[in-house]
Amino acid sequence: MFSKQPTKTASGRPEPKLDSPAAAPPESPATRKSPKVASLVAENMTIEGGVSGEGELHIDGVVRGDIRVSKLTIGDTGHVEGSIYAEAVEARGRVIGAITAKQVRLYGTSYVDGDITHEQLAMETGAFFQGRSLKFQRPAAPAGQANAPSAPAPAASQDEKPAQTAAAGGAPQPKPVF
């Protein structure tokens, strides 16, 4: 019952095991997902130029150029001089430039000199941040009404155009930039 020898069929051949790895259908490379390993810029490395990719990047060295990745981690000894565009950014080191990401976390050892555009921003005590914090939000439009406001807008603006032109003296006015 618990012997390691394969059981034999009536023909005398061994019966194949159903739970063996060879009996399982082979997986195609597209269905098999390998774990994603972060790329590393080591402490003694300097990169002059931009870095881009769809994966994760960990920086302990120096990068002078723009960075576009899915997730960026800047270690304690990491230094970035350039703009950062990512889904998530965790900074423990130094950043001189703008950061644009959905999630930004500044640890207590971080130094950021530049604007941060984000959906979520977290800062630990001791983090240095000099710049503007700009929260971007997706416009909240009701379903099916994305094109509806454009139809009434011309009628309303036709009524207001003479008053605006008279008040402005006919010259177009620049819009304020924030």
C-alpha cells in the first residue's frame, strides 16, 4: 500500500503517476510570472543621463538625469539630480528636482529640494522638503455626462461675451498662473 514501487497494470507496464510534475501541462512563458527584482544603482555608481523602464529601481548611488519607472526607492546614500516620474517614490536620500508620483513617502533622513506633485504624500519627522506640494486629483465627472457640459457652454458664453468684451476693452486678458 505505501511502497515506493509503481503499481503495474494488467499489461505489465508501470502505471504513470498523476501527481508527478511531468504529468502537469507545460506552462507557457506568458502565463508564468517571475518575481520582479529591483534594479540597483550601487553606492559607488554614478549615472549621467536619464533612466526609464517599467520596473522598480533602487538608488544608493548618484543619478544625474530624469527618472521614469514604476517604483523608485532612494536609499540613505542615494542622490538624484533631475525630475522623477513614478507610481510610487520612497525617499531616504537626496533629491534635487521635481517629483511626480501617485504615492510619495519622505523618510526622516530625506532631503528634497523641488516640487512634489502627488495623490498621497507622507512625511516623517526630520524629513527636509523645500518646494511646493501639489495634489493632483482626477476630475469627478458623473457617468454619461462627460460631453454634456460642452453643449450648454456656448449659449452661456454668447450671452456673456459682450459684457466681457466691454469690460476688458476688447483685449484678451492673460490667465493667472499658480
